[in-house]
Amino acid sequence: QVQLVESGGGLVQPGGSLRLSCAASGSIFSSNAMGWYRQALGKQRELVATITGIGVTAYADSVKGRFTISRDGAKNTVYLQMNSLKPEDTALYYCKLTRGAMNYWGKGTLVTVSS
């Protein structure tokens, strides 16, 4: 019913920037909340940022001021602009969409921050 496809990950030097995209398709609504999560090697998945259907955003303290979550006019794509990247940002980044009582996840895109 819902498909999420992330893109935009890659290798970047500390202090650099990346922009992740998550394209949603299927039975979705503009009111569906979406978010980005990440999972570093050997660690649990953690919340990075969320955005509601009306554009209210929230961020983990570790990325506040550096990352920006947004969604396009059609609200079928969510973005994560990542600036001032740090090595500790290295992780698989997953897009999530919440529809009713269900959560849908993308397969993830790898972000590696290294010099």
C-alpha cells in the first residue's frame, strides 16, 4: 500500500552537506506524518527528525541546528538537508511514514562522513 524510496546518501567529508530524499507512493495522505531515522553500526535505530502533515517539525538534539526536514508541495516527498556533517552522523538513514496505526519504512540510504 505504501512504498518509500530513499536516495541521496553517499560519502562526504566532515563539515560537508548532503540532501536526502524520500519519495512516497501508494495510499498516502498529505496529513501523514513522516520522519527520518538512522542506525549506526552496532547501535539502535534512533529518531533524527519528524514532520507532520501541517509542517510542524522536531529534531533530535544531536542534529538540531544542522539538519532540516521538509516536504514538497505535493507532500509526497520528504527531504533531509544535512549540513555541518560529523563523523558521528555516519549511519543508515531510513525514511518512515505513519498512516493510521501502521508505520512504513524505506530500505535506507547510507551516509558516511569521513575524511
